[in-house]
Amino acid sequence: MKQNSWNIFWCIVKASGVAQRTFTDRWLRSAGPFDKTAEFVDLACHNLWVRIGKRRKTFSVLIGPASGRKRIPIAHYPTVSLSDARRKATALLADPRAAGGGRPRPGGRTRKGSVKDLFEFVIVAMESEGKAASIPDYRLYLIDGLDAAAKDFGPSTLARNVSLEMVTDWLAKFHDRGRSTRLPRAILSAAFNRGIKADNDPTQTKSRFP
């Protein structure tokens, strides 16, 4: 059965025209950038894919049958190493609930993600969905900006431990400087909504951020 599934997978890959090669760190470092996003599949780990564009190299995994296949983003290279990406891809193939490489807690759902984990997951997911236009604002308000939420809350703070008071204090910084709170409020809300859905929606993969 496993061999048959493997053969079916490669028939789909060949029909799609996606380039196939055995990934190496040397190749990943030197590949790209490309003006038009290119996608490759790893011959050494048959459900591991990488998309290479102008600025980023993003690992992902395709899970499920052809009629309902879902793409699950892993992380950017080299933020996650090739060996870790293969490990996470293998775990996902064995148990699609273990999205991001985490292992579901028996009898419950994993909620281990830090604020930084959550925000990075959100941005990788948006890239995989082609929502590139919104990503600069998300990076500014969530991770990279002077007043980024991750810096204000503490990047290692568990996302589930962020309190209403912490959010209010963060938004107050924008208000006190005469800046609108509308956009940062909307972005933070959307980020946490994605995290809640990934962790709690029984129709989706669980624990999408580590």
C-alpha cells in the first residue's frame, strides 16, 4: 500500500510539472532568487516542497488525497534547517494533526506556541496563500517594527498567556503617539484568530505552530 501511494504521488508530481531534485543545504543556499516563484519537491522526502521567490524560501507539505489535498506551511529556510524540515514533513505524513512538527497531546490539543511562534506561523501561512500584499504590515506590527507586538509581549511569552491588559497597553502606545489603533488592532486580532482556528478547529490540522 505504501509503495502504491508513493507511485501515485510521483505521477501527480510529474503531471504538475514541478521540478524534482534531492535537496541539499548547498543547493538551497544558492537557489534563487527568482522573479517568478518556483516550486521544487524533494526526492529524498516525497511530501516536502519548497517555494523560492524573490525574498523567501518556504518549506511546506502537501497532505491528503488529490480531491482534498491541503498545503501545510512549515517555515522559511534557513530559519528551519533542511534536516528539521524533513523531520517535520515525515511526522506530518504519519500524523497530519502534528502540523509544524509538534506532537498532539494524548486526549487533548497542544498549546505550546510562543508569541513569536504564532506570528511567524501566521506570516508563513499568508505567504503560502498568496497574500503577499498584507505581509509587510503584519511583519511591522507583529514582529519587526519598533512597537511590534512580539517585542512588547515578550517573544517567548506563550500566546495563550497574552492578557487583555497586555493588548490594551500595546494599543495605548499607538494612541498616545497620535496614531490610529485600527490597523494594529485588526492585525493582532486576525493573527490570534488564525492561531485559535489551527489549535481548536476539529475540521483542520491541530497545533499548526510549535
